[in-house]
Amino acid sequence: MFIRRAMLSLLILTAMVTFGQAQKKASLDDISWLSGCWEGRQGTAILEEIWSKPAGGSMLGLGRTVKENRTISFEFMQFREENESLVFLPQPQGGARVSFPLKDSFGSKLTFENKEHDFPQRVIYERKGPGLFLAAIEGIYKGKQEREEFQMRKVRCNPKDE
């Protein structure tokens, strides 16, 4: 009887570990919900992200921050399928592209990591529900652990279109 309970406990524990682990494999299907236009706020600034639908092994994105009627920052972005997984490729201010391979994927949360990058070292996209997601950047900055979060909601790409 003791052996049966021990075996059952071991089986349950193995299943919990196997199914509860974060995965390193993902595809564009896992983030296709991101297609479209998104908006968030940070103080008086308006944050925008616009994402294409998945095609040709990639999704293309554009982000910008507008404050006091001026674009104060922008970023070209890509998600690409590589080696049965995803890579996030941002180009802040149109500069050099940085590679953030997928570190793990758990449910609707994807974490991309590049430990060699100055800041951030991690970029996180997490779907919070229909029409909502959280983007976060985190890592070591000036010797301290830092994290910035950006709550985004889906919006019409052009509110003037009917």
C-alpha cells in the first residue's frame, strides 16, 4: 500500500513538473493575438504599438511615444520564428537591431532575454485578457535591478475609419 501511494505521488509530482514548466518553443501562433493597434499611457505620454499579422515567419511592429503632441521616441520591432522558437528583434530609434531569443513561455506570457545587452536584458509580453496586454522590460541598470511596465489596450488603428 505504501509503495502504491509513493508511486502515485511520484507520478502526480512528475506530471505537475512536466506540465507546469515554462517552454522554450513557441511560434507566431502563440502571439498572433498581438496583431493590430495598441495604446497605453505613462504619465502624460501616449504609448502606441502597431503589429502586423503573422506572415512569412515574422510579425512586424512599430512603437512610438507621443508627449505634448511630439514623438519623443520610436522603435521598429520584429518577432521572428527561428529554430522552432521565437526571437524578439527591436531597433530603438531606428538604430541597430538587438536580438532577444525566447527564454521561456508559460501560458500567455513570453519572456525574451539577452544577458549581454546593457538595458533591458529581458522583454516580456503577457496577454492579460481580451484586448489587454502587459509589456515589461527589466534587468540590471546602473548596478540595480530595474523593471518598467506598460499596460496596453487594443484600439482601433484609425478611429476616423468607420
